[in-house]
Amino acid sequence: MSDQLTENLPILIVPAKILRLKARPVTRADQALVDRLIPRMFASMYAAPGIGLAAPQVGASLRLIVIDLMADQKPEPLVMINPEIVAASTEQATREEGCLSLPGQYAEITRPARVKVRFEDQAGVRRDLDAEGLFAACIQHEIDHLNGVLFVDYLSSLKRNILLRKLAKEQKIAAEKKAEKKS
Ligand code: NI
């Protein structure tokens, strides 16, 4: 990717190919790139607004995610580098999910209710975190992005196709409106 990163990185929308790739691990050689990416990913996420964003969604195929649940409207930014789910509960939980790469689309998704995630923070310190509720769902959703997986992949092919067609139609209308404004 280029070095000419603007302040707010555009969020890629399905069917952008990079969203379907397995992202590569972050190494020490990526430090400068990652340090530039992180504030811009937060800026894009807060502007959307969203509660989580994975690097592939802004065009960087790297194992890096940012999360801020904004609990009690207070910012609590969290960076996870090379995150990995190391344990998951057998108990499942279902909640409505959306995705900044599938704007306007939502579905009930079932996942393990609690997970333990292992990652490196921005300082390179390895951490383990136990998560439940919205936090657990968000972590799993963002790590899925690093493996080219989208929340619609958990739906039946019928439901998935309905949702993807609806997205394509809405994106086409939005693009036409934008073109009209320009002309
Ligand atoms: Ni997403």
C-alpha cells in the first residue's frame, strides 16, 4: 500500500476483493506502517460511526484491528495486533450485527458468548483478555475480517444473497445520487 495515507481512510465496501483475503501477520518491520494506520483507522471508525474496524477494511491486508465500544459514551480505544481467539465458551449468544463494509445491512448472528483473545498491543506487549457480551461478538467479528470472513457468511445462502443484493441495489442508488449531484 502507498505511504500517502490521508487522515480519514475510506472504508471499503463489499464486494471489494481485499475483504475476502486472509490478512498477513504484522511483523516488527511493519511498525512504522502500523503506527500510521492506527490513528487513521480510529478516525475512520469514529466518523462512520462504528465500534470496530479491521485493517483490510481500509485496504491494508494486515492482522490489525481497532475497537471502541464507547460504553457510557466514553472513548476506550483498543488496538489488537495479531489477535487470536485462544478459548471460546460452548455457550452461544445471538445478537444483531452490522458491518461498515456492508452499510445498512443487519442480521442476527450466533457466536460463542465468551472468548479469550490473545494479541499484542501497540507497544508490542502480549496480552490476554476475556470478553463477553457485545465485546466478545465485536472481537470475533473483527478477527473474522482478518480471515476474509464476513458476518453474512453465517447466514443461509438464501438470506445472504437477499442481503447482498439489497446492498448492491442501495450502493447503486447511492452512486447515482452522487453522480447527479456532480452533473
Ligand atoms: Ni465488519
